[in-house]
Amino acid sequence: MIQFLINDDLFEIRHHRINWQQVNAYHEAFTELDAISGWRVAEVMSDVATSKESIEARSLELLNAMRERWTMLVKGSNESRVIYGGFCYTAYDIQLGRLKPATVTSLDGTSRKCFLSCQGRIPQWLRSRTPDNVISVVEAFTDDIEATEAERSFK
């Protein structure tokens, strides 16, 4: 099997051969220190009839997919994308699942209540081109006396 590891911050990918017992475990080529350093398993594929060229091509596809995902996330509509403190969030006007209720204050000083879904920390290669688009995010509608018990539980 071929395991592909990707590091979003470094915009790098690496791959190596593993056996099936190593798929969901740390091993010599993917250690706990690697995970702490930002490496993650992007994909595992069969190595049967896999050429070096096809492995390299898949590596490029995975890097491009990661770049496209982050570019799409940070360039979302102004109302739905919240960039704050190096993290990207998607904001919703209604509660969907276990989203975190929050009050978001935009750069012009207006506030709105919404529900946030964290998409993750913005990779270093993209952060300099992705400034915060809000000046504050306060979780759990702390100023709302009528917050529901579910909303209060996120504090």
C-alpha cells in the first residue's frame, strides 16, 4: 500500500510504502512527532500495478485538491466566511447540527448572531493573503438573556 502524507502549512506531500497493519497507526515513516508537526494522512492506495509516475501524479492531485479546498474556503461569500485569529469559519444564520453559536463583529463595527462551523487553521502559505475579516468573535450569545439551554452549553 502507498500512504500519502500532506502538510497543509508547508504545502508539501510525501509518500511511502506501508503494510495494511500500518494504515491506522504511527510507524517509522509517520510518527507522532510528524502529526504534531502538521503532517496528516491524505490517502492510502493499493500499490498493486502502481508505477512511480502514477504515484507522483496522485501526489500532485492531492496537493492541488488541498490548495483548491483552502482557496474556496477563504474566498467564500463575505457573509458566510469568517476569518478570525488565523482560523476559517463558515457562518450560518440557523442552527445546523452542533454548530457553535456566536456573535461576530465585522470590520465596520456591526454585529450579528450566527452559528459557526470551524473549517480549520488557515495554512501558513495562505495566511499572509488572508487577513481577518472580522474584529471579534464571541461564542455562545453571552449577551442574549433568552439563549436556549443548548446554546448556553457551548460556553
